[in-house]
Amino acid sequence: MTQTASSAAPLNAVPLGAAPLGAGTVRGATVLPAVRRDIVLRTADGLRLVGELALPADREPAATLVTCHPLPSGGGSMDSHVFRKASFRLPALAGLAVLRFNTRGTESPRGRSEGTFQKGIGERFDVEAAVDFALAQGLPAPWLVGWSFGTDLALKYGAVEPLASRTAGAVLLSPPLHRAGDADLDAWGTSGKPLTVLVPEHDDFLRPAEAAQRFARVPQARLVPVQGAKHLWVGERYAAAALDGIVEAVLGIAGTGDP
């Protein structure tokens, strides 16, 4: 496992290797051009989930982010701020398609998905429905991007079938490792699938030193400690660091400059 150490310099620059995406032009509420449309996902167990797909306006997408949001009982949804900003910025700045959706029973400004919260069990069908939708639309290289509770979904289901052969890899933001355990980490290690783990320095649940120990079970995992950040990535500096980390993991670059 490669661990990228942070330093006293700004975190959205140092472990990620470049200035933030769109540095100097993007502010907290900036919405850049994209083709955005509301979507509906249908799960294998018959539920209707609400979501949104954002596509680059001027080119074919280079890859697809299938986002898995934080814990709905704690207020997490597809409209949680990092994923909302991903939709607002990354189609234009990085040429990425961004698929957001509310897991079963989750409500946000986009709407409410059918069903009830199932503590990460029934949500397997939700993640599968989102990836299947992306593939049915002809979108390239689906990456699971989980945040908090969403990282448990990515870890539990992304390295086993049917998703193992349908996804390119995963990026984790603030993994608590509450529902995903050693067996899930071992499955990722065996799969060889790329895994990037962004761990806030001041996370409430899992901080970089412990994360390095836990994710040592995944030899190919890349651990990125993010100096100064907390579990919820509050503040434009830290949201930008999260987006830079996602782009670097998926495209192999730390930033793409102005749109």
C-alpha cells in the first residue's frame, strides 16, 4: 500500500500534487456548464430511486463517477455538498460523468427514493442499479465513489460480483469501516482493483494512522491523508481537496486547470 504523507503546506495542493481544480475561478457556489438531467433507477427488488446524471457539455466523458452518499439517518444524501459540487464542477473541469442518487428511503431536494433504510444490506441493490444504469447509457469506466456510509457500500459490494466485473475501481472519502470489515478488505485485495482512500487528519471515526493499519490488507490501496480535514469535508478548501483526490484517482492527474 502506498501512503502519501501530508505536510504543513495546503492539503489540496500537497498530497494531490497540484492546485485545486479551476483554482482562481471556482467558488463555493459555482455551477459550471454540463448536461444535467434527472433520472430514475429501478432496483432488482422493485424500488424506484431518484437521481441525477451530469455529463460534459463539450465532449464525451472520460470516466463515470457513481456516487454513494453518507448515512441517510445522519442527513446524508445525493445532495450532500461534496457530491453536489462534483456534479457542478467535474463534468466541465475534468470531463467526468457524475451520477448521483438517493439510496432507498433517502430524501433530499432532488426527491425521495422508495423503500426504507436497510443499514447497508438492501442498499446493495441500489448500487447495482446505479452501475447498471450507467452501463446501459453507454457511459465509460464506472468508478464507485463512496463517502462515509457510502464507503461501506463500495467496500462491501464493489469487489464481488456482479459489480466486480462492471466497475473500474473505487475512491473512498472518510471511510468509517463500520459495516465493511476485514473480509471485505480482503476481497478488494484479492480483486486487484484500484482503491484510493482519502482520510481526513481529524476524522471522527478513522484517522490516517489507524487507516494505514486497516487498509494494509489491500496491497494496491493508496492512502491519502488530508491535513486539516474533518469527516464532513466542511469548507471550500477541503471540498476542493476531495474533488482533486477523486480526479487524480480516476484520471491519474491532480487537476485540469480552468474549463
